[in-house]
Amino acid sequence: MPVPRRTQPGYDLSGGRNFSMLCYCWLAGWVPGLGLDHIHRPRGTRGRKSDPPKRGSSLETVVTEIALLSVSPVAYRRPMTACRPIRLNAFDMACVGHIQHGMWTHPRDRSSDYTSLEHWVRLAQMLERGLFDGLFLADVLGVYDVYRGTADPSLRGGVQIPLLDPMALVPAMAYATTHLGFGVTCNLAYEPPFLFARRMATLDHLTRGRIGWNIVTGYLDSGARAMGLAAQAEHDDRYDLADEYLQVVYALWEGGWADGAVVRDRRKGIYTDPRRVRPVRHHGEQFHVDAIPLWEPSPQRTPVLYQAGASDRGRVFAARHAECVFVNASTKQNVRRIVTDLRTRSAPRPMLVFVGASVVTGRTEKDARELLAEYRGCASVEGALAHAAASLGIDFDRYGMDEPIEARPTRAIRSNVEAITASLGPGWSKRQLIDRSSAAVSLRLSARPSRSRTN
């Protein structure tokens, strides 16, 4: 089975890629506060420091959620004198309310411009100007309707609905930038591998090798019903499907066209050498393909592969396929346990692991705390519960504020349940969940460095 060459043991993930998609974090909407001119990168890291954005611009924003790279020692073997890079991505979604629900009500918020292409182009340009490594776009295929058994709370609060297709946004943002990478969440459960492989290869061409794929299998029954099914498959069965899906797309990306198949010989009138192209044939339990890939090899062939499942079955899948794994913030002990297990399973293949962090920045800590208090005034508890209920597969409306939650295995995101239980302890309550959501931001306040430190 063809596999991406860069996933083989000994490949250095710190180099050899056009752009650094080796990062994961999230950006909670367009809430203006500070520009990105305070971000400092050591000399010699990728990117060029551009002129800082002017204060007062509509593009000034608070980066409310970022992730710091947890670097695999296998992937980064650098002299002790060299700076250890910190990779940053923004995490957004083509909607009004992504993670920090209710923030769209803030008077300076710009997320309601999400249907405008200029909105996304400006965001991409701002991130590149601020020396971010990439923009990561989330996606779902169903509405959040677990809380109270209805979609009404999600509709009222703009909780990831209305929502656009993130893949359609990438070409314009790539055209307007030079170095910024783009990670796109795509659900493999409802699209034939051949069609998806062509769409991703197209994005790899149009971005010139700056595309990554967050591999997801879905977690919403509402998404399954949208696709004509009664409900989604069981949790572990979805990963079995994903394993075979990856076999097919690997073969399509890596095995159909040999290097040098495209000759573009005008004199002889030969564009492609037929001897260097072969059909991809796969006949498995879930998928059957017998076709020549329609696209010529793209810069990466296979996009950078992300995966966010940290359940036991998810870690098995990640060890086989993922180059980058996102782990939910939890206790240090729980994160250490998951990371150790992931790297043990994937060895000797390199793997990078990322943990999210919520951040509010200000010129001083006092400024940052004042901004935090201001933003908290816009927070929607109903929106947060609607999101959490769908992610965890638990209808919190059935529980009182201090009643212990029965966190049993569901078809939803098991690693989220495990992370919350590890953080809050067994028998956690709805009140604890709400307090945890609001406290997570307050623990990560950052004073803005002086201009002299960024030069």
C-alpha cells in the first residue's frame, strides 16, 4: 500500500515541507483588542516580520485560543544552540459561533461577516503578517440538537450554525498569502474516496503545497440523518471505516502517477507518458475503486495529516496515519499519559502532539483582565451547553446544576468525555462544567511585550 514518504521513520518533520502545517490551535472569533505586531519569532525561523498592523484597524483582534507545540524529539534534532521553534495556528470556523459562544454579540465582533470572502482574505493576511504558521478550519455536517432534544438553543445562539463549507474558502486565502498553511476538517464517512482525493489534490495544487487534512469520522447523529441514515455508525466501527478509507486515498495520491509522468513535450505532442500512469485498484470491505486518478501529482501528493481523536481506538488510528495529533487540554498527568501512549504506538515514525490554550492579551496584565471581564459579559451558557451536549453525547438538560453527570460511552467524542472526567473527577456536575469553561480563559492572561522586545 503506498503511503506518504514523509511518514517513514527518519523523516525530519521540521524541514522538507513547503510550509509549516505542524501546529494546532484555535482562534475564537473576530473580537477586536490588540494587533498581532507583538508576536516575536527568533531570528532564523520561517517567515519575515512585516510592518505591524495599525491600532484602530478593524482587523485588530484578540487571539483567544492558541496552541503551543509539543515537539517530538524524534522529529526535531537540532543543535542545543539553536532556538526551539514555537508553531502557532489560528483555529476558526466558517460560522458566527465557533468555540467561545456568545462572543458574536460583542459590539466590535466581526464574525457575522463570515459570508464575505473579504472577511477570510483579511483574516489570512493578518495571520501571515503576525507570523502565524497556519489557519485551521473546523467543520461539522450536522446541527447540535442533543441539548433539550432540539436544535433551538444552537439556532438562537449561533452555535456553529449557520455554517459554510470551509474548503471553498481556502483558494482565495491562499492566493492572498505566501507562507500561511491551511488545515481543513473533512468528514470521510459520507464521501467516496475518489472524489475527496481529487478535491484535496486540487487544493494542494492551488495552495502550492500548503494544505492539511484533519481526518474526522463524525460524531453527530444529525449529520448521519442529513446523509440519509438513521444514525451514525458505532464509535470504533467509524475508525475501521477510516482505516480502509486511508488505504484508498493513499493509493490514489501516491500510487497512480509516477514521478515524471507529466512530460509536457510540445514538440512531440505528449503531455503525459502513459507508461508512467497506472490504474488504482482497491476491493475491500467498505470501498471498491478501479480507476486512474484524474489529477497529476500535487506538490505534497498526500496533504499533512491531522487527527484529533484521543480515545483508545483513536490513538490506534493516529499511530498508523497521523503526523500531527491534537489533544484536549486536561490535567498534566492525563495529557502525559496520552502523549506517551501515542509516541510509543507510532515509534519510530515521528509524530507531533499539540495541546490547546485559551489566551487573552493586553498591554499589561490589568488590561488583559479587563478585556477578559468584558468578553465574559458576552458569554452564552446556553450556547456552551448546546455545544458540549452534542460533543459529549449527553443532554445536560436532564441534570440539575449539582447533580452528578453519568458520563457513559456514547457515539460522540469519547476523548472529550475522558478529558473532562480526568480534569473534574468522577461524578462531575453541570455547574463544574460551566465553571471550567469560563475559568479556562482566565488562567492564561498575557501582557503585551514592549515594542523593543519584538525587534
